[in-house]
Amino acid sequence: MNPPEIHHSKVISHVFFTGSAKQGTPGPPIGLVDIGESEIAYLFRVSLPGIHKNLNKIKCEIQREGRVCIQGVVPEIAIPSDSGCLYRMQVQQLCPPGPFSITFNLPGQVDPRLFSPKFRPDGIFEVVVVKLGVRVPASS
């Protein structure tokens, strides 16, 4: 049995936007960062579309001075069809496959031992990290 054939296309797509979709850029960009702050911690969210929690190794390193480095790999995706062919996506507006790193600074120092990461199903990597020198209230 022969392996399924992969078809490459040279299609130029035309995409039109209306309403709120027209205000943004096409495709979900990788690496957009939102940062929030409370009295005891920082919360940051990073957009990682196309990255799956269990399929891709995501490494998040947080340093005491508040520097955050997230590393991983955007997978190459092949989509099977009913005819048995595999179609490799022609990435035009999404982040191309391959390794990536995203580095940014939080507004202040943190305790890198006290952080809680969560990878949401919508492709958002969300982390809460406690500020340095803050006493965390005990849970009841």
C-alpha cells in the first residue's frame, strides 16, 4: 500500500471581513500578551493558536526579576481527506510551523516557585505568578 499523497497548492485566497472582524488582522497571531496585576500576583495570558497542550512541549521559564520566556514548537498540520490524500496547509496568515520563543517582562519581581500555569482549550496560555515578598493568604 502506497503512503497517501500530499498535495501542495498555489491558491491565492481572498478573504473579506466585515464588522468587528474587519478591525483586526486576519488569523489568530501567536504571541499576543495581556498582563494583569492584583495586590499579590500578576496574571499573564499568551495567545498560542494551533498549539495543543498534550501534543506540544511548552516550556515556561519565569525569572525572579519578572522576565518570562515561553518556548515551544508550532506543529506542521496535514489534513486527511475522504479520498485518502493528505493536504498540508499552506500557511499564509498563521504562524508558520517550527520552533518559537516569546519573551517579555512583568512589571515587577516575582517568586518563580509560586506560579500556576493553565493551558486553555482556546489556545490561550494563562499563568498566575505571585509577586516577590508577598505573603499569600492560606486557602480555607
